[in-house]
Amino acid sequence: MGLVVIKDLITAFCSSDDLTLRTPRFDGDNVAYRWYAGDPSNRIALGTTGSATLVVGGPMPVGIQTYFVEIDIGGCTSNPSELVEVEVIEMPIATIDNINPTQICERGILELTTSVTGQDLEYEWTGPNGFSSNDPSPDANEIGTYTLIVSANNGCTAEATAEVGGDTTEPDVTA
């Protein structure tokens, strides 16, 4: 049957992502690919496929995860493949806190804030009329939807949105 391997695997990914396991395709009648987490002495069955690919849906537990595959062709089962280790990286969190005020008037100012802090985090705010800022707590002055994307240096990102309402008609003040 030859050596069974899991190939073309990204060895680090974000915890919310799906993981795709692949192995070379084997020919024959009744080929079954049996996928496992753990090691052969302490295995957890992930599923059996008729193709050389298995998608493990996220979210995944953070840390080092180990996988292997066995191939069954017509009742003959291969030895387990080599173990493949994958590092699952924690996702950052994106939250928008205390938009102050939540309603603005013409020429008003609102403060967008997030309580998400940490080393190696980057902030990207976007909003109406081309608003953008990389400040964790920028000021804005438009009614509409604001989006915050928090990116960690490991490439993982998280997103949050908030809606700001208001009245754009200027009050009529007469003396």
C-alpha cells in the first residue's frame, strides 16, 4: 500500500478557521480514508471519507493538535500515517464599547472605544463617508455603521460593528 502521509498542511492557523487534512489518493475498490485526532494509542475518530480529504470544522481548541490517517482498501488497513502537528492560534476579540454618545447631532462628535488591548494588536476602524482610523479609540462625526477589525501579529483577525444614529438637521435658533 505504500507510505501513508498527510500532506500540504498549513501548520498554524486561527482557532475559528476550518482545517483541511489531505493525503495522497489511493486506487482500488472500496477505498476508505479513516481520519483521527490524537495518536494511534489514544485516537479520536474524526470521520471516514471516500476521498483523500477531510475538512475539520472550526472553532478548534487552541494549542498543538495532532492528526493522522489510516487507509482501508478492500478490507486491508494501512499502518497509521506519520503524526502531523498543527498549532491552533487563539483569535483576538473585537468589541466596540461605550459609543459616546450613541446618537449625534449635526456637527456632533462621538468617541468610538474598544476595551480590547494587548501587545501586537492592530486596530482598523472604518465608517461612513470614508472614515478610517488605526487609533484604538478615535473620534468620529457621522451617523452610520462603524466597523472595528482587530488584527493580531499571528495573522488572526476579529471584527465588530456598531450603528450610530442621530439627527442631521441643524436646530433653528432664533433670538
